[in-house]
Amino acid sequence: MPAEVSAWSERGRRVACRAGSVFVRSEPGDGVAVLLLHGYPSSSFDFRGIVDRLGGRGWIAPDFLGFGLSDKPRPHRYSLFEQADLVAEVVAEAGVDSVVLLAHDMGTSVATELLARDLDGTLPFTVERAVLSNGSVLLDRASLRPIQRILRGPFGFAAARLANRPLFAREFAALFSPEHPISRTELAAQWALLSHADGHRIAHLLTAYLDERVVHAPRWHGAVRDWPKPLGFLWGTADPVATTAVLRGLQDLRPAAQVVELPGLGHYPQLEDPAAYAAGARTLLGIDH
């Protein structure tokens, strides 16, 4: 493992959940804790430049099952519903009963399921505010990468079997804006986390969440529209996947939502410009007030 990944790992812990053991980083702090939900195909490591910029708030950052340093069972039917269950178990283990939520990419769909459960009255903890960031919640408005389409299709298993570091580097780098290209150090860290426990071999299993986004769109889009608490959008506007067309669609669902746009930042704004991303998150989460 690269040194920065090892340092992140050493300060974390493993939480035994019903579906498997998940890696969690957390720190105590003032006020309501910030729950950080990462995207595909990365991990909680994405937020390492953000956690010290949250105004002294405590925070909880799990790796979803199948990602990062968490267990990567196979065969397994990975599901956003199961990931939401795991989040609830992690929050309970952390001993908190109320959070504010910051979610990126795939994590935005887990977040909308949590909001839907809140509307149903079945969520076992309180979400006081939520922020969705660069996630293709409205899949029909997103521009999926060719590799995502392949992994999602009938030959996805073959594509996962052929996955290697050069292919990953090319695809992952394409998610970053030309003004903020990914560094070799970052690529090495992201590959180490993806390939940990041969996680790159299950990429086709992990992309099942894309189909769930279609099947369960009424539930999750409805949660964006109807959840009665503050919900904001934090968006890198140069994102080639979760484009501004997705953001505009979310604004159509939620016209009163507060929005912070990050011009010139791509799909991973928290990696491209951590200070700007954290400032936007603090604003939308009410931390600066």
C-alpha cells in the first residue's frame, strides 16, 4: 500500500455487519457528526482532504461493502439497499443518533435511499441535513463512460477479468478536469484501494447499482422531491459523467434547494480542490452559520 493509504488505514477500524466487515474512519468533534458516503469505484479515502476542513465537526466515513478496505465477497449480489443497511449499522456502532450527510457519486443513491427510509419512518437515526455531490441520480441525464456500459452489460465479467492498472489509470484520469489532472501519486493510491483483495475483479458486480437506479427511480427521485429537511447540491460543473444536465434535473425536482457550483472541477471535486469543496460543503451543511 502507498504510504498515504497505509496512514489512512492505520487510523481506521473494522465494523462487523450482517453482510460483512467494513472499514470505517471516524473522529469525534463538536456539533452533529458529518456522515461521508463515497462513490464508485473508490472509497472513504476520497474525503481525506475534507475531514480536517469541516469546522471541527466529528465525522464518520465508511467504505461500502466491496470497496476500498472493506470485505469484497464473491459471488455476491451488491445492492444499494444493502449498502444503506450497512450505513445504519455503522452509524449505530459509532454511537451517534443524528448526522448531517455529504454524499458523492454512488453514495448519492445510498443517500436517497436513506432519505426515503426517513420519509417511511424506518430510518433508525436522524439525518438533519443532506448534500448530494456529482452523482448520476437521474441516470437518463448522465453520460456514462464506455467502460461503465460494458461492465453493466452481459460481458461485464470479461471486462472485469481483464482489468489492470494501465486501463484503470486511463479511465479514472478521464474523470478529472484538464485544469486539475490527477497525479501519479493519487492514481497509485486509488488503484491500491480498488485492487485490494482483488476488488478490480468484481467491478461488474458493483455496477449493479446502475440498474437499481433505473428500477427504483420513483422511490429515490421522490425522496429528493419530498424529503422535508434541508437538501443541497454541491457540483463540479466540468464533470463528464454526472454532468450539469443531472444537476439541472435535480433542481427541477427540488427548485428550492440551495446549490453550490464549483466551476472547472470534474467528477471528483473533493480531490481536485479540497478547500473549495469543503467550503461548499460547510455552507450547505450549515456548518458556517
